[in-house]
Amino acid sequence: MDIENVSIDEITQNIQTQTSVSSESLLGTDRQNDLDKGWHDTDRKAIHEDYWGNVVYREAKARLDEGELSFDELWEHLNIHEFLEGSAAGRKAQAKSAMRGLFTNTASENTAASGAALHRNCIKFMHKGHVGDISPFSMCSLKRDRMLTLLSRFVKPGDAIVDLGSGWGRYSTLFAHRMRDVSIYAGEISEAGRATTKLISDHYSLGIGSFAFNYYEWNGLLSVLKECKRDRVVLFSNFSIEQATYINLDLYRDVLALGKQIQFVHIEPVGWQTLPSQDALRFSTPPARRLGPGQGYNKNLLVVVKKLADTDAIKDVNVEPNYIAFGNIRNSGTLLTFRSN
Ligand SMILES: C[S@@+](CC[C@H](N)C(=O)[O-])C[C@H]1O[C@@H](n2cnc3c(N)ncnc32)[C@H](O)[C@@H]1O
């Protein structure tokens, strides 16, 4: 999508024809999540406290307490564990493996079924519009490889990366482990997510600056950016702006007003917000209209980016729908990159 050749009205109309929106919220408001029956940040936080705490933190702690494990072994293990235990597709793959009757010993059935599931091509994968089926093992390698390859285009020694909505630290820990002379910060709303990042960072001396971050209250982010000695910063997000039904234009304006050289790299499921094209819509689904204007995954990121581009606050905008998906290819990540002007 070439953002220069469409108007903000076209983008807005396209969004309005596909889902229910509050037009006053399309550029964000201070407390958008106070919208009646809206998705509240407290609810989103609670969901992830439970998920990261029970599925990932507990496992990371148990594995690290058990003994020596390299960073890569732990990272792979957590990604695979999260898939097998935390997703419906993972549980189904385990059940199928167990059902084949290969394992009779009940005590070891779960472990054996998990082991067999690792080799099943049970995950849909999409990269740059190409789709295939892969196993959890391949998913792990591809997540690591695709993301490091992507970031290598934008990150230079001496930069900082700030991972927004960083979850348990899937990418912040990977970047910190792989990139030399790059300062890594991880902003996350859930304490369980931050605790997991800190556990891994401390164990492997990764030096990640973990901080409390909420898309609706970004003063903490501004403080981190001000205190960071690096002038060039990559602001990265992977499927986390999705959690804010409306992202606030002022978040971007305030970040840009700091005067640093900021490169934005977002991977977010907003392909449906680009002008309707059969391809974008095949792999991206708008939030159901019945949810009403205040609920559902993000509905305005493209509007905010277009507004920033129209006011010359940013340049080099690139929007690539159908960029990447692991699992639900109907909710694929669009790659959005742009930088401060
Ligand atoms: C789908 S997860 C993605 C996590 C991580 N980026 C990754 O790729 O593994 C979405 C993350 O956004 C966080 N989140 C939810 N609401 C948020 C908000 N209002 N502000 C900041 N982060 C939020 C969640 O706690 C969760 O960690």
C-alpha cells in the first residue's frame, strides 16, 4: 500500500465500512478506553497476568532452577511450551499425537505426546504472502530468523530498541542476546510479563531495561526515552498495539517531539485497514461489528500513521500487508515501518 496515494478520508471510510468505530476516537483520545463497554486496559492486563504468569513465568523459573541451559535452549523451549500448552492448536496437536496410540504409559503420555507433536506440521505459517504448514520446531527457528533478519535492516551498533507491549520478552531477550552494543528496553503492562523478562535478563546478564508501559499512559515511555543516552532508537511492536482498540496520535507526537531519530517497526494485524484488496482481506479480519465501537483489536493505526505522514511528522512510510503469521493466518501481521522526519 502506498500511503501517499490515499487520503485520510478514504482510509477512514474503508475502516467504517468494515467495523463499528467511534469516529471521535479515530485519532485517539486521552482515556479512549473509558468508552462505554470498551476494552479496558485493566482487563487486558488481567488476561496477560494470568497467561504469562501461568504459562511462561512458571516454566521459565522451573527450567532455570533445574540447572544449566543455554539462552537459545531456554528461548526455544519457552516458545514451544507456549504453543503446546497455551494454544488450542498446540493442545490439539498433542491430543492427536496421543490418540495415535503410540504411547501406552499414562505417566509419560503427556511428555511423549508433546514430543511427537513437535514434529507435526500443525501450524500455519505465512511470510510475505506465502503460506505453508510447519512444525513447532520450525516455528521457533523461523520466528527467530525472520525477526532478526527484519531488524538487521534497521538497527545499527550504538542504537537502542524499545519493545512496546513486550509480553514475556520473546523478542527483547532475543535482541539483547544477539545484538552487540545495542541498548534494549522492554515496556509491558503486565507484571508477570515484566517478571519473566527480568528473570531471563538477570540469568543471562542481558541488561534489559524493563519498565511498566501502558499504551494509554505513555509518560513512563517518554522518561525512558529521555534518560536513554542513545540518539537513534528503534520503536518496535509485535502484536501489541492490537490490544489498544484506538491508539492515541498524541503518543506518537510526544515521542517525536523528543527530537531523537526514531525508526518505527510495527508488526500488527491491521491489513484490513489498508484499502480493500482481495489479498489484504484474505489474511486479515476486522473486529466483528457486533462488538460495538469500543471493543476489539486495534481499529485506527493506519489513520494515525496517515495523519503523521500528512503533517510531515514522519517519512519513509512502508506498509506491507500479509507480512507474517504463525498460526492464525486470518489475523496476519502487517509490517509498518516509518521514521521521524
Ligand atoms: C499478543 S501479546 C504480544 C507480546 C509480545 N509483543 C510478543 O510478541 O510476544 C500482547 C501484549 O500486549 C500487552 N498489552 C495489553 N494491553 C496493553 C496496554 N494497554 N499497554 C501496553 N501493553 C499492553 C499484553 O500484556 C501482552 O503482553
